[in-house]
Amino acid sequence: MTTRVSSHQALQVTTTTSVMAQTCAALLFGLIILFAVGFAPMGVAHNAAHDARHSLAFPCH
Amino acid sequence: MIFSRIIYSSIVIGLVAGMLLTSLQIAGLKPIIVEAERFETLATEMPAGHENSGHSDHAHADDFWAPAQGLERNAYSFLANVLASTGFAAIMLALMNQFQLPRKANISWGQGSLWGLAGFATLFLAPAIGLPPEIPGAVSAPLEHRQLWWALAVLSVAIGLGIFAFAAVRIKTLGLLFLVIPYIVGSPQVDTPMFQHADPSVTQVLINLHRQFVIISTVVNLIFWLSLGLCCRFVFNRWFRGLALSADPDRS
């Protein structure tokens, strides 16, 4: 019985840790894309995403 | 695997929401941007000495490639909108999985709308209170200062709303502190008026265009964020909630 409970607890801890690591990685993926679209300082990136930056109220020029 | 599911789902949602945003943008916002650019071009063609003293010139971007007017410009706007929507969706789905998955319940229509409204409040309203949406030609503080304050406003309000929604009752007041931090710090401003043109009638036209832009962009962003929240709700209920149930040892 003790073994069964501890294995359940171990599984839950592993699952929680795994979910957090994966959601953090997905969060980072989203932030990198948003930086590229909304903040990248290169002139080419600015000109390509110009109307999107204005429409989404990102600081522009 | 939650990570790959979030990435694939966010790309699909990004395509749908990006298409919606591009349509609204072309119909309501792009005509105002193009009209403001016309006056901006006139201003940069004025002889030296008539130029604005603030940080408003577009010249730094004129040295680089830019999409041609018409279809090409719309195509790049669509691409940028799809990428931005994909980024927003990835962040929202990551947070939904972090905070809603442990509850092992479907997200209701109301909760989905609240997620959308939270996105609107965090990524549009919070920065727009200090730095209203701008049209080309507006005089404003240096770009780096505005970007830094924008990031502070978004991060701080996101934490504040997160505390309100998910933290224990006894620390919910802490959320209020995070909501006001960006406005206590204060957004970067300039002393000169936002629009200053040699011809006062042009200045008035730009002020009117800006007023229209603020109202329409608020409506466009509200529709966009509500759609994004409801799309993420649909995807979460269909492809993610089951992961919590299948990983639950009590069910085995």
C-alpha cells in the first residue's frame, strides 16, 4: 500500500514538473516570435511588419 | 506531448486569427496609416529647419527594403499578423495548460472570453493607457524607452491579473500593486505636441486621424483578442484537457 501511494506521488510530481517545463518552453517560443514581429530593430523587419506593429499598438519608429 | 501540441495548435490558431486581424486591419486601420504616411512624406520633403524636433522621422527605415504598395504590403502584413497571432496563441495555450489543466475541467465559453479579455487588457489596454496607439508621423519619446516601458506594462499587468485570477484570496491585493506599477513609474513622454506641421490644417487632420485610429484599433484588438481566447478555449478542451485525465493515476 505504501509503495502504491509513493509511486502515485512520484508520477504526479514527474507529471507536474514535465507540464511546467513544456509550458515554459512553449511560452518562450511565443515570446521569441513576438519579439521578432514586434520589437526586432532591423529596418527590413520593421518595414515588413509595419502595419501589424501599428495595429497591435507595439511601439513603432 | 504538451509542447508539440501547443506549437501545432498555435500555428493553426495563428492562421485563423491572423486572417481575421488582417481583414479588420485592411478595412479599418490601413487606410488611416496610409493617409498619415502621405503627410509624413510631405513633412520629410520640407526644407531643413522645418523638420520636427521630436523622434518622428521615418527616414531610418527608408534606407532598407520595404514591400511594394498594394498586394505585397498586404501579404507581408498578413505574414506578420499570422506570426504575432501564433506567438500570442502559444503564450495563451501555455498559460491555460499551466493554470487550467490541474482543474481537469473544460473551459466554459465565459472563461474563454475572460482569457481573451485578459489578453486584450494585458497586451493592448495596459500599454495603450500610457502609450496610445500611434499613426506614422507622431512625435514621441525615443523608441527604446517606449519599448522598455511597453514590456514593463505588459509583464506587470499580466502578473497582476494572474494573481487576481489564480492566487489565494489572502494575496489577491498584491495583484493590485502589480496593476499600478507601470503607471507609478510613468510612460516615456515628450514635451512637444504629438503632431506639429507647418500648416495648422494638416496638424488638425493628423489629430483627427489619430483619434479615429485609437478608437478603431481598440475595437479591432478587442474583437481579435476575444476570438483568440475562444479559439484557444476550443483547442484546449479538444486536445489538451484529456492529457490531464490520462495522466491522473487515480483513474487507472
